[in-house]
Amino acid sequence: MPNNFEETTKNLKEIIDNLDKKREYEFHFHSADGADVTSRFGDVENIQYHNDEALTVTCIDGKRKGVASTNNLSDESIELTIEKSKTIASFLETDKHQGLAKENLINEFDIDCGINFPKELSTEELINITIECEKSALEYDKRINNSEGSEYAYSQSNNLILNSHGAAGSYSSTSYTLSCVVIAEEEGLKERDYAYSTRRSFNQIGDPKTIGHESAKKAISRLGAKSISTRKCPIILTPELSVGLFSSFLSAINGNNIYKKNSFLRDFINKKVFSDHISISEQPNVKEGLGSRPFDSEGVITSDKLIVEGGVLNTYLLDTYSASQLSLKSTGNSGYSNILIDSTKPMMSKLVESIDNGILVTELMGSGANMLTGDYSRGAFGYLIENGKISYPVTNFTIASNMIEMFKNIEEIGNDYYLNSKIKCGSLMINDMTVGGN
């Protein structure tokens, strides 16, 4: 870690150790530096370097919680921020569930999680990568005649947690992202699509030309989209969209939604939620994992857990506050880490070939997932499947169901894992979806 982060860690540890013992205190410090470069039609549009740091102080005073933040790490500013957190707490009502994490706390600095791969990149290198990516897309096919540009971003960040019950931990991480957005046109019709890659290591991000070609292929494949009739049929969600569906599931089992009774899964512990073949696990210690972390945002040590086994929901995801509300213990889930969606069935490589008549959904519009009822309705774009083959692109339709039914109707999972998310999942084949068309 950089020396200034080590010095900040030492200083903050000394400060929190010497605060009054009548109150509970938590310090969360985050710093990040990196760059962002965008180009369009071979010209650099923006180069931005950033170097940010922030300290958030939480004070629990008589079961009242105050939170204050600062970007100034001088001793005077830190002292003022602590006083502000105490003042804010004094104005709030007592809440018996308020309190900082006390059990299973991290006690190690500079933890190597296998997610920190710093690399010095010159401005010229960043520019060349973005220009090459977009150029490969524009040269891929004459129908690619416009572009929203290419963007390359990288960041190295440091995270520190301290609290007055003994939590003391830190780790560093890196991220690298390259994206390209282009527009295809044919016979007056235009379609837009994109491709991107995000990884912990620069060496894993992929060839800029490959990312450019992928964005071009996706845009071209959308040309000539037609409407379809209303029907009930199986659909395939691409891995990227599958991640979104499981993100809704994780939100539904978040402890804060559970205790507020704002979840359609609030009474489903030890009950069947998914098909028998599906298991969902959290794996916080995966090397190069986008969600890997040794502790959650409260300083509780993270660990592997089986969230769903054989389709049955084993646990909610709880932080300290929601655990207290539910008279349970924290699961180390002030946020979640890497999530793996798995199946006891063979993971299929060619889901399309398994469907006689259905739709491959590649884009969803709107926020039509109701966390309270589980009702699900989204505008969509995709491709009609006939006799196990892609027939033509389809547009202006909706897909609808209830998420509980969708989960139970997941028939197959593909082996085409989506790697740009901390949720690792392949394509999903879901039976009996209502498709609203003409």
C-alpha cells in the first residue's frame, strides 16, 4: 500500500483508540486514484485523472446514530468530523437496534485478497487502447457508421475499517474497464449496442479489437427487428440479464428489506424458492473476483456461505442492524461479495438449440421488478427462436411473470458465465413466460 495510506491508517487507529469510551465509534476510510480516457472517431474527447479520499465517522451515543464525512484528512478536520457525528446523534431518536459490529471482527491490515494488480499506464498507452478499440468496431462492417466512442478507465483503491470494539482491517484493490458503443444503420434503420470488459487485472481485460468487434456484431445483429404476437413461451436471458434477475433476488433477501416487510421472500427461510437443481453461494475470497473482500463494510469477516441449496433458501443476508431487528446474528453482509449461481444439471453450451419456439432476450427496459409482490414486467428486445435456431430480431414486446414463478421455472443454466459482475451466472432458460406483443 502507498506510504500515505499507511500513515493515515496509523493516525486514524491512534485517534479512535483514544476517543471516549462512553460512545461507540467507527471510521471507514476509502482512497482511490486512477484515470479515465474517452475517444470518438479517433480523437481524444476527455482525459481525467482522479485522486480521491474520504473518511466517514459513525458515532453511536445511547443507541442514537450520527454519521459525518470529510475529504480533508488533517487532524483538525478529523476532530471536527467526529464532533459533527456526535452532534447529529444527539438530535436523533433512540433506537434499541443501533450499535456497531462486535463479533467476528477483522484484525489484520494490508490483507492480500488477490485483487490488487497495480500497473503504471502512460497517457499515451491509455489513448492508444481506446482509439484501437473504437477503430476496430468502425472498420468491422460498413453498416457501422456512427459511434458514441470508446472509454478506458482504471482505478486503484484502498479500504480501511476501524471501530471501538476492535475491528481493524485494510486491503487494496484495482479495477480496469474498457468499453465501446457504436451505431449500425441499414435502409434508414439504426440500432445501438455496446461491449465492455471489466477485470481486476490489466492483463485479463482482453484485446481492444475483440471488444470493438463484439460491439459492432451486437449492433448489426439488431437491424431489421420485427414485432411479434402475444404468446406464452420459454425465454433465454443472456448472462448479463441473468445477473440482473439474481440481483433482484439478493435485494429481496437483504435483511433491511426483510425486517421492513418490503420483500416478497420475507417468509421463505427453509422453503423452496428455486428449481431443485439450483444452488447459490457467496464466495468472498476468489482471486481476481470483482466482489472479493476480506470483511464487510462494518468490519465483520466474510466467509463462504450456501445461500440456496437444492432450491431451498438457507439464509437472509444480514448486517448488524437488520440482524438485531430480526433477533439474529450478522452474516457479514453489509453488502455482498462474489455470488456463484450453480446447477446440478450439466451446464449447457447451446441453450438456443434446446428450444423449438421461444425468445432469446438480450435487452430489458424499465424497472419493472416489484420487491414487495414479486411481480415482474419489463420491456424487451431479443431474437425469435424457431426450431432451435435464431430466426430474426424482435422488438417492442414485454416479458411478464412473478419472480417466484420465474425462479422455479428456471429449467437450464448455460456455461457462458458473465465475467463483468460479482454475480457469476450463465444464460438462463425460463419456462412459461408471458410475452406481450401485438
